[in-house]
Amino acid sequence: MSDASSRMAQDVALLRRYEPLLRFTAGEAFYPLDPEDYVRRCSLWVKRPGREPQQLVAKGALELEDLAQARKDVFGAVHYLDYAQALPTRQRAQATVRFRRQLRKRFQAGPGRLARVGYVSRFIDALFTLVLLLRGRLPGGAAAAAHTAYTCTPGAEKRSYCSRVVREDDWLVLQYWFFYAYNNWRSGFFGANDHEADWEMVSIYLARDGEGEGKSWQPEWVAYAAHDFGGDDLRRHWEDPELERIDGHPVVYPAAGSHASYFTRGEYLTEIELPLLRPLSRLAQALGAFWHGLLRQYRVPDELEAARAVGPAAGDIKAEGVHGAVQQAGRVFRVPFVDYARGDGLSIGPGGEEAWSPPRMLSPTPPWARDYRGLWGLYARDPFAGEDAPAGPRFARDGSLRRAWQDPVGWAGLDKVVPRTERLARARRQRVVVAGRRDRLHDELRAQDDQLEALSIEAEAMRGRPHLLSTWQAHRARIDALAEELAGGYARLAVEQSLLEALDGHLARLEQGEALPYRAHLRRPLRPAPETALRLDRWAELWAAISIGLAMITFVAIWFALPDFRMAGLVAAVSVFVFIEAGFRGRLTRLVTRLTLTLAVAASLVLLYEFFWQVVIVAVLLTGGYIMWENLRELWV
């Protein structure tokens, strides 16, 4: 067996050893399938600017390898696949009714998503609903047509995934790419979007265990892809209790429709920012930075309350408070949606109801994954791209490389993490570096001390000699500058010494075999809504559903029905809506407190405006009396 064949066999064995177990939500209609079976039912199209779409390859004549063919085109041209060709109107309507009826038998939405957020987010959600009617989106019945095509696709009953093994730095990365024929998050589960085709991914990061010939690869971290998130919060340590494992296989909870992957079963409130509202979001964050940073108005934001529940290892809550509050300020301009990752449906993988077929290898990268930069489904011409199909596993929609493919270690935030078995050796090397840096800095400071002493002696010798005034002044300037530089140098030396002591303590803990905290990297982890948050009153859900529309109707009615009392009527209406909302959300006490403080500040400002000079005179008199008292008290002591 050749070296390449042996390496391939080892990679496949590792992939099968750790392949994930996927637990879907009841009501899920699309499961991972082989992309080759999907492509064989597709036609290939191109949309050029200012022209109608043109079919390049008809349905039934397209093979996976055909996607690798170079197709040069004009700037702005978009190549895409069409999987679910439009059914006749009557058949599409019948398929849609039948598909939705089947879905509703298996899936019931949880407590209203709008009841979990405030007025601003609900208003943004209303705008999103209106914008969705005006922007590019998949035609009605597309989900039902896709499901009809999916059930008729040969090989759809096989549960397949694509896989890739990447050796990067000290890590061996096992990537599991799951391809879905359709994402019906919006039409099936009240989410943000629908689109043909969907690529999702799970990565397992293995590190060397031991040294010499007997060393082997052992799993250390796992990262699950979820929407467009990236970085530290996507990964968990292999020993983290939040990571569920069965016989060494990580358990994944794909969200219904969106197929975003989660570590824990539950319902996840996901907020999506619209591009049009990003300036408002940045303004809100700037105001939050001013309020919580400059004015020191600290509070623990909602997302850090969830982090507090995972224990002190999740990070310093106080240190993250201001940053988290600033982020929270920008979140009010996002649209709330719920990802249902309940895990009560079909399970696929080791120990599940159905097993995986042998993987389709993506390493080395096959030509279709390497060269086809087009979309894997319908191009809906959505200006926000949410309804457009994604590109392949290697590319983003704009044709650029996905970071999860190009830099899988950095995508999960592991580019700054040392594997467990390497930590002691790396820490020792780093201590040598820091000790050398400290010693060099110490030697430099000693030399500068000698120079400063020499300059001081020369300056002292020039005293009483008027003809050396300019030279003495230059020496004094150099002495002052060097003294200031030395003060900064000794401050750096103190930092280096403290760092060296910290490294010594870190080394001692590593040598004793103490495990490092493996949740310290988490800042805003994705967490399911707690059970208490899901037990919402039905009246609260009803109010959340009608509040924005009712407010709009009420404001219009006041504007036209009470022309002489518009301002008073609007203030009264806003007050009523705010009090009702606070009552449903259990925040009446907080509302009354804030209202009291606001009225007190307003009253103080009014009094200051009306009696400004009287206040100034009293303040001056009191200040003068206090100063005299302090000075006289000093004489009496």
C-alpha cells in the first residue's frame, strides 16, 4: 500500500472513530445527503447583469464533476443550481398544504419569540416582515417543491456526509460537512430565511498524546458551526460537561430548518442584524460605551447572566461587564428568531436510529469543491443574500474562501491555544524568553543609570561657571529626559518581573498536573433559553404578538381623533403600553424606580433653571464657609 493510500485509510479510520451523532428536532424535513445525488437532480444556470437567467446544463444531464469546468463570464455573473423546479400552480398549492399539514403534526412552536424581547426588537421584527415582502425571496411553495424533489431523489434515504482531514500547526482537524437540500427555517419554523442547499460543519481538533513512536492523536476541542458565528464561543473542550458524548462520539443538536449546530438541546434565541440598521446599532453601542464606560454606569447584561451560570471559569463577569453592556446596547436593533434544537426527532450516527454511510472525502480537495464558486441552489436575488443559496464548503457567496475551510484552527479561535501535551514545554520556553527579556532590560537600565549619574556629575561641576550656561542647560534637559525614560523603564521591568513570577506559578501548576480551566475562553456562549423563560403566560404571548400593531393603530387614531390633545394623548398611550409591557415582563418595580429617578432628575433641572443664580449664590456661600472651616480647624489642631 502506498503512503498516500495508507494516510487516506488512517484518516478515514479517525473520521469514523469520532463521527458525530446528530439528533434532530421533530418536524425536520431535510437530512444530510450526498451532494452527488443532489446535483444529479439539478440544472445549472447563470444570471448575468441586466439579462434573464440562462440555463447552461439541463436537469438530469449534470454530474458532480461537471461543476469543476472553468466557466469564465462577465463581471457580476452568478452561476447557480436549481434543484426544485417550479411545479404547476395547482400542484404547488396542493404540495404546500400537504407539506405544512405534515409539519404541524410533528412540530409545535414554543412560547412566542416576541414575548422574549422588548418593544424595539418587536418593531424591528415588524419592519423585517414588511421588507421581506419587497425584497428578493424564494417563491411560495418552494419548500414543498424542494421536499417533493428530496423524497424523489435516489439516495436521499442514505445518510451521508463529506469529510476532510487538515494538518495545521500542532493540530489534526477532522471536519464533517453536512449537506442539506433545503433550509426551510422561515417557512417551517418561523425563522429568518429559506434557501435551497445548506452546508453545515462540525470540527474535532486532535492533538498529539505523548512523544516518540508511540504517540497518537487524541481529541481536545470540538467546534460546531452555527449561522455566521465564529471564534472562541463556538468551541468546547473534549472534557467539558456541556459536550455530550456517546462512546467517544460528540452529540450535535441541529436546529430545525436552519440546521445550525448546538451542544445542548433546547430553544435558542437568535438575533440577526439587518444591514440597513447597522448605523443605528453602532450609534447605540457608542452611547452604551459612553454610559457604561465614561460615566461608569455598570450593570450586568442579560447575556452575561447566562455566562455566570456556567461558573467562575467562564470568565471574569466584572471585567466583561462594560463590554457586554455595550454589545447589548447594539442588540436592540436586531430581529429575534428562535432556533429549535430539541433533539426529539430522528437521530443519525453511532448509537442513533440510522447510521452514516461511508464519508465522501474532501481531502485532497476534489475539483468540484475546489473550482466551483457558484451557488448550490436557487439565486433569489435577495439584496441581503439571506434567501440566496450558499456556495460550496470552500467558498462564501461572494466567491471568497471560507475561513472555516482556509483556516479551521483560527476559525475556532485555537490559533492562540497550545495543545495540552505541549503546554509545559512551551511554558518553559516562554519563561526563558521572558527571563532573557527581563535581564536585557535590567542591563539597559543599569547602563542608563550610569549615564544619568555621569550627566549629573558633569552638571554639578558646571555650577558657578557662567560661560557654561548653555551646556549646563542642555545637560539638565538630557538629565530630565533620561530620568523620565528610566522611570518608564523600571515600570516595564516591574511588569516583566511580575510576568516571570506568574509564569513560575503557571509552570508549577503544570508540573503538578493541574488541569487548566477549559471554559475560560467563553465570553458570550450560545445557551438555550432556561425553562423558566419558556414558561410564559399565554396572555403575555398574545400581548407581544399584537403590541406593535396595536400601538401603530392607537397612535394613528389619537393623531386624527384628538387633534387638540395629540401630545398628551401620545404620552398617555406610550405610558399605558410601557406599564402593560412591564407588568407582563415582571419589571414593574424596576420601571417605577427608573421613572422616579427620571422625574427627580427632571425636577432638579427645572429648579436649577428657574433659580439658577440663587443656586449659584448659595453654592458659593457654602463653599466659602467650608474652606474657612477647614483652614481654622487646621490652626486648632
